[in-house]
Amino acid sequence: MWETAVVRLGSLLTPERFSRIASVAAARINSLACVVEGLYDTGNISAIQRSCDAFGIHHFHTIRRFSEDRMKQHRRISKGSEKWLSLRHWTSSHECIAYLKQQGYDIAVTANGPTSVDIADIDLQRPTAFVFGNELSGLSSEILSTANFAVKVPQFGMVDSLNVSVAAGCVLHTASQKHRAQEQRIAQKDPEAIAKRTFELLLRAFGNPLANTIDTMEYPPDLDEIISDIRKFRLAS
């Protein structure tokens, strides 16, 4: 079903481009998610998105505390990585966390408290969403009170804090590596699930907004219409 759709849509790309997209899709991790709450500097958001794409963490959630015109703007930091992620934007921390828990995720917050677990020692038996907080004030009490556990990045310098995008990079890299090692021990991924993710990334390559709703679809959308639109766009440009 999805594999057939991938073959049809992939035929519109060069073999090299299609191969790259397919390999990226196969490496995506569905059981890890990244959440940023109340970040002020959009450069940090973009840097974390870039890390998510690099480490194969596909689901990215932002919880906004500030209006966009109050946020510090940066350009070109993400290198376009946000295009390849499944993004969801929230105005309520409660709604975001409720959604993730409904989807089966444990909530892991980043904090240097006495009960925080070294990121190298965490057990990823369940889907986990890692939440990173504001550059100055950290995470809200609402997020902290709903977390299943807290993680920390071990530090050995005079300063006991990291830039949020650096901390996120450390946490997400370690989590993705632990997940891949565990996945290799347990079982291979479902081919249809990989094909579905490949189809989504193909849509993203063509700039088709249906990519944002693929996770809610049981069957592929109308390919004739999608392919026709792609060809019309190519002729027009």
C-alpha cells in the first residue's frame, strides 16, 4: 500500500535523491519526541530542530510563551532542517503534555536536581518526549509537575549550566544512540511504517502540505492529483 505509493512518487526524483530520502526515513525514530517550552531565542529553536533532524528525531513540539514579535529572531541556523520534521505548535503546556501522554509518551524534563538521572543511564523502554525550557527561567511548574522523570547532562566545570541548544543536542544524541542500540537487539522496524515515513518525506521534498497530516492517514492520498500538481509546478517554473 504505502510501498506502492513510495515507488510512484519516488519516480519523480533522481535515483540519488530518492535513495537519500529513503535512508533518512528508515532511520527516523518515532518513539522519541522533542518539546521546547517558552524559548525566547528562535536561534535556539532552530539549532535544536537541526539536531533533531541530524539524530533522526522526527516529532518536534513548540510551546510558545511569547508573541512572535517579542522573540529574538535568527535566520539560517536550522539550514532548512525544519522542513523535514513533523512540527506541532502549542499555546498551552497543559494541552501539549496531555496530547503526548495520550500518545503513550513518558515526559522527561532536563534539570540538574538531586533526583535527576544521568542521561547515559536512562532506560528507554517506553516512548519518551524530552522537554527543554526557557533560556533564563527554565521549565514551568506545570511541566515539572507532570514529568515522569528528570535527566541531566553530567558537567565537570566551574559553570554548572549549558546553553539550551547545547544541552538538547547532548540529550537527544545520547537518547537516539541508546534507542538504536536497543532497537537492534529487539526487532527490525515495520516495512510499512518505514514506507509511510518515506512517503511523508517525499511529500516534504515537493513542498506538499499533506505531509503534515500523514500520521493521521490510514491509506495514501490521491496520488494522481499529487503527481499532477507536481508536474504543473515544474512546468510553471
